[in-house]
Amino acid sequence: MNFALILFVLTVFTGVLWVADKLVFRKQRLARAKRLLADFDARNRAALDRHEPIVEQERKSLEDGTVRQPVWLEYTASFFPVILVVFLLRSFLFEPFRIPSGSMVPTLEIGDLILVNKYEYGIRLPVINKKVVELGRPQRGDVMVFRYPLNSTQDYIKRVVGLPGDRVEYVNKQLTINGQPVPMRKIEPYYDPERMRTYPQFAETLDATQHGVIVDELVPAGMGREQPGNTHPGACQYSGSGVVCQVPAGHYFMMGDNRDNSEDSRFWGFVPDENIVGRAFFIWMNFGNMGRIGGFR
């Protein structure tokens, strides 16, 4: 059971109790308090007329204790407004994610806590992820979170490289889209503290987006074979120098910026539109590197 479903169930459960309390339980408590206070007043009229502090305090305690929510409601219905706000924010505006691997190095590092824009690619119904309002579509160069096509309970994050209908080639570690090589410019090497190694780094330009990519010179250029269960068997041709893929309609070709250490569309296929979660755009924390805060492309 994923977190979105758990949050939805909690929202519905606490919401039902919150409404029931407003419409039924609170009225019952007020009616009972009215009866008990009327009986108390009748038995203690003389003391109340004299404004005796002890009696007035006892009356106030009786009223508060009768009107107050019982514990089971206090720890369910009273949390509904907070849970509802979290559910709406997470479902329709922004959702936090944690980067678990190094496949998006150098753009994103392990442990980065990021925010994902949930509405930029359209409004989707929570849990079932069905798009109901079209607002935009992924563009080449976007960093996108999506449900892994071979296991929809897992969330993946990669960069959008190929759009529907594109011919994507990654041959001899050079990316080519629709016959046009993607510009790459060598920049300062990248040092990976996790592996204690330095890698060649390039500034790659995908349409209007420039970002860093790293390659591992020790890894052969050839891609081997597609994985079992590939979303579109036969859509990619593999060779000793790389891979060539034709992106199907309604699907996207995804790659990690850590080109030789990323399990992506080159191996398991393409991401359908219905698996899209949103566009990642901001690092808000990394407990291992407190200085990693800000936007990225």
C-alpha cells in the first residue's frame, strides 16, 4: 500500500468523523450538558446565588467535561483539517521525495530531499493518477518523477530525453535525437565522494536546458540487451557501440545524468503518460550536505 493511498484513507476516515462530530456528536454532548447543568443548578441554586467559588468551579468543570470531545474523537476528527491540507498540497501542488541512488549525479546526489511540481503536467486524481485537466506536457531536459513501468509501486526519477515519436540514439556515449547530436561541452571533472573517484563531466544541452552529465570511461559503450519485461520489446536495437530506440506515442524516453550508472529507458523501455508524477525542480535539504539547497535544471 503506497503512501498516497494511506493518506487518502486517513483523510476520508478522519473527515467522516469530523463531519459526524459537527452534525451529531457535538449536539448530543451539548444536549447532555444542558440536562446535567439544569439538574446541577436546581440542586445548588442557593450556593450559586451566593456565587460560592467552589460551586461555580464545580459547575464549570462539569460543563467542560461534558462538552469536551472524547479521546477517540480528539485523536481522529480533530486532526482532519491538518490531514486534509497535507493531502491537498501533496496531491495537487507539491510532493517531497528523497533521492535514493546516484543515477542522477551530478544534478542530484544521494540523500537530496526534493520537491516535485504535481500540476505542471496536468491535474491528476490522487491514488489512481488519472489526468483530468491538461495543463502541459513534459519537455526534453525536464527532470521528472514517474512510477516505474515494471513496478508501479516504485517511484523513479530521471531526465526526459525523448518525446513521443522521437528517435533516440546513444552510441559511443554520444546522445543523438532525430538525427541531431545533442551538444556536449567538456567541463571540470566530477569527484564522487561515495566512490572516491573522478569522472569526466560534460555540459549537455537538451533544447533549452543545459545540465551536467558524467560518463565512466571504464564502462564499455555497448548496452548489452534489453531487460526481461521491457515495456516495448523490440523497440530498441542494441549493439556493441550503444542503443537506438523509437519512442512510441504517449510515451517518454528517460535517462539518468550519471550515464553509465543509471538503469533507465535504455534497459526497461518507456514511461507512459499515465505513470507521470511531476517535474522535480527544487532541493530543500540534504542532511549530509546542508549547503545543497536551491533550484536545479
